[in-house]
Amino acid sequence: MDPDSNDIVQAKAIGKQVSSPEGSLTILADINLSIKRSESLAVIGVSGSGKSTLLGLLAGLDTPTSGKVILDGTILNDLDEDGRSQIRNQSVGFVFQSFHLLPGLTALENTALPLELAGSEQSDEIARQRLADVGLNERIHHYPDQLSGGEQQRVAIARAFACNPKILFADEPTGNLDKKTAQRIIDLMFKMNKNNGTTLVLVTHDDALASLCDRKVIMTGGQIINDMK
Amino acid sequence: MNTFKFAFSGLKRDWYSGELRLIGISILIAVACLSSINFFTDRVKRGTQQQATELLAADLVLISSKKIQSKYIDAGEAAALIISLNESFRSVVVKNDKLELAEVKAVDSSYPIRGYLRTSDNLFGEEQVNDSIPSRGSAWIDSRLLQALQVEIGESINLGASELIVEKILTYEPDRGGDLFNIAPRLMMNRADLDETKLVLPGSRIQYRLLLGGKSEKIDAYREQVNIEDDDHLRVQGIKDARPEIKSALERAEQFLGLAALVSIALAGLAIAMSAKRFAIRHYDNCAIMRCLGLQQGQITQIYFFQLMLLGLICSFIGCLLGFFAQEVLNQMLIGMTQQPLPAPSWRPVLSGLFTGLITVLAFALPQLVRLRKISPLRVLRKDLSPVPLNNYAIYALAIIALALLSPWQSGNINLTLYTVAGLFLTAIVLALSAKMMIKLLKQLQPRLKMAARYGLANVTRRSNQSIMQITAIGIGVTVILLLTLVRTDLLEGWQNRLPDDAPNYFLINIQPKQVSGIKAQLSASLDTDIELHPMIRGRLIKVNDNVINPNDYKDPRANRLATREFNLSYSDKMQRDNRLVAGKWWHLDDSSKNYFSVEEGIAETLGISMGDQLTYSIAGQDIVGEVINLRWVEWDSFNVNFFVVSNTAALDSYPSTFISSLFIPDAKRAMLTNLVKQYPSITIFDIDAILTQVRAIMNQVIRTIEFVFIFTVLTGIAVLFAALQSTHDERTHESALMSALGASHKQIVSGLIAEFMFLGVITGILSAIAASLIEMALAEYVFKMDIIINPLIWLIAPLICCLIIVLTGLFGTRKVLTSSPILVLRKT
């Protein structure tokens, strides 16, 4: 698949098995999935259905035991850890349920981190702009433990968009937030996604959130049982 | 990305958050300990070198049998060096009808350039330090010449054509040197009187000396400039080693201190490794996030490598500063003990301190942190993903390599190093196994205990692996602390006892066989103790088995010298008390059928003599052959008379001999020596009090130094304790919060913790006492070669101290456990 292809991610017959005391355990089986550029996709399912595992594989955080994942024209299976790191830095943004900010860095430093990793010379300016985009320009020098849950997630969103990713992976982004804050975060995420033309892959068990996406994939027992536009 | 910048800001953050503090403090203590020792020993060494220059009376001496050429003097003057000329020769000194051959030395007013002359106004009277030389027309003579000529102070003696008044008794001249027993007595005179003696004539055997003094760079430049090495008539003496007995005491001191430093480094290493492990675990999440954001594995390694290097450098530097101040305190404590102020500290120990700090932190902490590169980015989604645990063998190997790399440098003694490193690992293994057994046994007690004790013991047994690790770590620390307190006292007392207050302070020589019984009776009566007189026969070793001794066969300069010179042989039916057989047996009293030799092990090794060898000595023109049937270890620093080679009585008693004795004469009884000399004018008496005082002062210094250094070792031991507590801190915090939530009172939680720490303390104390006693016995037997009695107090003190240290440190280390809000703690997990 070439980088100019209309699909940003393709999963071809991917499977994931892990060994357990009872023998080999299949977490994902024979998943085929293509996600178009600028598309928003929700992966829904109950706990243990394999949705987070699928997100990990699509984002290059893990490798499948069978099949292959193609991200922005690159076959992830062919890359080593550092190769996948580079792809993540260049093309992928993340937003997690537990925010995953580095506790020792300020909001500004957290946002600038992926830019610094990419070697950007304007990391500070861009990070400030991103934080302004999420409405946190007054709190850029605060550490994560000085920010509320909603504010921490906004920093995480600013960080996710810092490098202008082609695709954003969000894992239960509102799972740790109250309803009102969650709504504001969702609005912000979709707004930024639209403005940046980013593809969004959203893992959630919240149907209301999923219904905001262009497309919904429902998973059960490690398999996609429904793919709805 | 600028990994160095990132590492630096990370270092600041982690330091402020307290995560790196214990690693940093451990480096700091270890380096402070090491550098204080290095600063101090460096100063003492250079001080000794100064003493060595004192033994030359100058920094450089040119000796010639011809008059010293003026070019050498002119060059010295041009280089602004201090210059002194003297002549020495043998000549007969006359007083009435008495003639005595004396070593005459004519000195000028600059003599001695280094050191001082010491004199007294009465025979064996109080010594005074002089900064002058004999005045014109007078002479200073030593006690032997005074005794031989039976002359008094103020009387005149004749030397050549001149008459000199005896002004003082010369008791010490720095550059006397030579073999104490084989030189003629000394007469020192003013050089300006030399011509009047008319003894300096063409063909006279005169030794001319040019003494030069100045800074070492100037001396080196002078040597280069005048090309003295090319002049065949000149012999040059530079700074040489200090007296062997002082050197030996200093070497032992360095070994003790090196051992203390090495143990501090090993303990600091342990604390560093434990803290680094916790640091790494707490950084799993951060690394996973950074990996997720695109940080590469190599960059993670770089970041932590830079952080450690920076931390190592900063803390080592501060450690060196602390070490510098610590050695200054030590120096202030010891003022008055050294005969002269020590030279200023040099910068060399800073380099060794920085090197040691870096090696220690890299060897002990880096393996833990390198693991972070293996963190899976997937950990952001799955918390249970941790990097593969480190291979323990690799960690141990690295630690051993680091210690091995640092240790010969610290102790200067490879055997001592091997014993220490092997001992530490053996101790760790034995402690771990014993702790496992004791915990199993204690588990049986658990149901019978009350709540707090049961909870405490449950914590110990439930986390048995962690408990074993804590007991082992703290146990090693406490074992070393015990070794350095109780055992150190035993060992040092044993060592000091070798040189008791009544160590000999006088040597009597030239005692004729017929005078033996009279002198022995007189001395025994006056001093109320048995006096031993040893026969002394001079002989040259000419053959070992059938091999004729040729000095050129010995490449080792010491062996060459020994093979060239005459030995002082002795005979005896029984071995001296301060000797110990290392091979073979002593001969039977009644076995006079054969000739037997007993050889000191050191000289046997140097000259390649083994058990069963036939040695041939040439004594007064006759050859005597005997078999080596034993080898002895001799305690040379006891100051008793000792011989390299001793035979059975039958072998040597028919040869011409004189007798020698060493004895302790208290100040109050010194007057008896004057009577003895009057009664037996041919005997000669030497006062060795000065050397003894110096050796004793060095030993006292060493003990004080070790006591001081030991403070650092205790501190590193406490750092290990903290590191061990830190490793269970999070778990403890969670448990306490849970118990508090379930209704446990603060008092109940504290009681449980105290009970747990007490159990750990008692187990650690008992095991450490056993380990320390065993190590002490091994050290005494194999390293220090002395007999010691293990202090029984160790069995009481060790568990008590361990309980106290562990409970107090434990409560301090877990104070946050008790003060954390249960709801906050439980929410986090």
C-alpha cells in the first residue's frame, strides 16, 4: 500500500495469541480492517473483547502474532522497536483514559516532548499554541498534579496534536472524567480532529460517544462482529 | 532531541522528587570516605618522603672520594639551592693514654639542610634539638666515643695536630645511616678547624659530600643541568625510602584504611543498586509514555547514562569536598602526634575520588536503569507489562568487576582484596541461607503471638524473599560495623600489644662471652627481669646445596645485597617468643650430632632457600655446613633482637662471637647504664627510644584515623538500611492505608511496624554476630597473624544495636507510610 493510498491503516488477517498457564490464548483472531484518511472510527465492545489490543496493534505499540498491519504505507511488522517508535512520533497521536502525562514535566514540557523527540526547533512555540488551542494558555507552567482531570486530558490532547499526526488513537478518553467534563473533552477532541483533518480511532464502551463517529466497529471475543457506517 | 538537556532537567526533577537522593547520598558518603583516606594517606606519604629527605640531611647529596668540583657548587649556587659541604674520614682520637678510631665529620654552618642534630649534656641524659654545629675549637662526640675514651664534657681530646674541647654528646644526626653495629663512633667538628688537624693530606681517604636543598623541581633541574650521573667519581643519593620499620607500620595503616574504604564502597554499591532498582520500577510508566511518543531505545539508555554520569560527577565532587574537610579535621585531631606538620593536601585524591564515584554508580545503578530501554510502549494500555528481569549473575559479575577494579588501588594488597571481596560474597550467601532458615523457624511461633507481634512477624514471613534480602543487606552492613567496632578493637589491641609499653628501648652490643654472666646478673638484678643475651657470629653464605653463591645470579637488588654481605648468625636451643614456625620443626635440645639451620621465611624466599637445603657459611675462614630444617616468621617490628638465620648450639658455639641484647630500661633506671659502661667499658649501648616513639606515634595515628573512617562506614550501612526500607515503601503504604480503612488505630499500626523491625533486628543481629566472629578469626589467622580472643559482648550488643538501628531507621524511613492519607493512597492504586 503506498502512502498516497486512501487508507491510512490496514489490518490484514491479524491475530494475537498469548501464552497462559492453560496454554495458548487467542485474544484477537483474523481481523481485517481498513480505515480511510480523515475518517473517524469507534471500536466498541465489552471489557475483554480485545478492543484495546486491537488499538495497540494498529498504533504499532505491539506486533501481531499473525497477519500484518500497514500504517501510512509502512508495514509495521517489518520494523523493529525503534522503527515503530519513529512512525509513532511522525504519524500517530495518543489520548489515554488515564491521561499518561509525565508527572515531572509541566503542561508545556509535556506538550513539547513529542516535538523535541522529532527534533523540532520550535517545540516551545508550537506547544504553547497547542495549549492555547485547548484553552490552557494560563496554565502552561503547571505540573499534572496541579491540574484537574479535565485539564490533564486537555494537555494530553494538546500533546497528541503537537506533531500534526495523521491518525489519533484514543483509548476511553473520557473514562476517568465526570459527564460534564467528558462532554467538553469530546467536543474539543472532535473539533481539533476536524480542524487538523486527522483520522480518529476511538476505543470506547460508550455508545453515545461512538455514535459521534463516522463508522462503528463492534467487537466480541476478539473478533469484529459488526462494521457499521 | 537533545538527550543531554533532557537528562539534565530529568536529573533535577528526580532529585527534587527525592527519587535519586539515596543514590546520590550513597555516592557522596562512599567518595567522602575514600577521598578523606586518600587525602590523608597522600599527605602522610609525602610527609614520610620529607622524613626520608631528613635521613639524607638534604634533598640531594653528591659523594666523592675527591674534592667536589667547583662546577657542582657553582651550579647549585646559581640555581639558588641551599649548599652545605662536609668531609668525613676515619682517624684516631686520643685522650691521655686512650686511643680510639672514630668517624670524623667536619661540617659547615648550613649542615644539616634537612632535619636537626640532637645532643645531650650528660651520658644518657635529656636530648636537645640543636640548630647549630660544633663551635670553633670544639667537638661533639657520641656516647660510644665518650665511653671508650672515658672523657667528660669540657675536657679536651686530640685529633691529628689539633686539640678540641668536648662540647656536647651527639645523640642523633639525621644522615648517620649505615649499619648501626659496624661503624666507628662519631666525632663531629667545625669544618673551619679541619686544616689545623693537618689530617687532610694528599692520599688521605676522605669522603667529600656536597649537600643540596631546594624544591624538587629545582633539584631535578639541577641534576639534569650538571649531568652528575655521568661523573664516575660521584655517587648520588636522592630521596629514598624511609626506615623499613616505619614503612611497614605505614603500609599496614594503609591496608586497614583501604579495607575500610573498600567496604564503604561495597556497602554504598549495595544501597545504590537497591535504590536504582526502585527508581527503575517507578520509571516504567514514564518510559512507556516516552516510548509511545516516539523515544527510541538508545535514547532511553543515553538519557539514564547521562543522568547517572552527572549525578555521579556532582555527588563525587561534593564527596571529595567533604573528604577534604574530613581529612582536615583528622589532621587537626592529630596535631602534635606527627613530629612535623604534614605537607598540604594535593589534588590527586580528587581524581581517584571522581573515578571511584563514577565506577561505583555505573556498575551498581546502570544495569538496573538499562532495563528501562526494554519497556514495552504497550504498557500505556496494559500496566502488567514489565521489562524482563535482570540476569542476577550479570549484576553480580559487574559488581565484582567494579570492586576488583577499585580494590587493589584502595588496599594496595591483592590478598587483602581477595579476602575482602570473597568474604563479602560468602557472607551474603551464608546470611541469606541462614535468614531463610530462621524465618521458617519463626513462622511456627506466629499463631502463639499477640496481635502486634503476630502482624509484625506475618510481614516478615509473608514477604520472606524481601525479608531475606533486607536481612542480608543490613546484615552485611552490621557485620562490617561489628568488625570495625568490636573486632577492630580486638585486632588493634592485638596489633598494639605487639609493641607494648615495655618494648625494648636500648640495644647492648659488643658483649664479650666472658662478660655474659656478669652483665646478665647485674641487669637482671637491677631491672628485676630475665635478660636474654644472644650470641652473634658473622659469616658469609657461600653455598646453597652445591651451588656456589654468586651475587650476580640474583637480579632482585635486595637478594643481590643479601648475597654480598655478611650475615649476623646466632645459635639457640629454643625459638624466640616472637617467632613462629611456618614449616618444619625446631630441633631437639639434645640433638648435637648435626648442624641445623632455621631461616626466616622472607629471606628464604628472596635467596631461594627451601626446607632441606644444605647451607654452607664461611665463618672466620672456616666452612660450616648445615641443613635447613625449619622456616620461621619473625615479627620484625617488635624491636627484639632477631636473626635471619639461627643454628643449633652445637653448630656454632665454638666460633668467635660477641653477644647482643635488647632491653627495656625505664627512665628512672637510666643511671644504671653509666655504671654498667664504667664496669664493662668495651660494651656499647644504643638508645632506640626515638625510633620507638616515632613508631608508636604512627600506630596511634592509625587507630585514630580508622576510628574516624569508620563513621563513614556506619553511614553507608544506614544508607543500605534506607534503601532496603524504600524497596517495600509503596507496599507498606498501601497496607497501612488498608488497615487504617479497616479500623486499625495509629498505635496498632506503629506497634506492628515496630514488631516487624524488631524481628528483623534480632535475626540480623544474631547472624551478623556469627559472621563477624568468623571473619575476625579468619583475618587474625591469615592476614594479621595474631592471636585474639573474641569479645563475648558481641552476642549481646549485636542484636541490641541491630534492633535499635533497624527500629529507629525503620520508623524514620516509613514515617510517610504512617502520615499518608488512607483515602489518597487507596485512590491511587
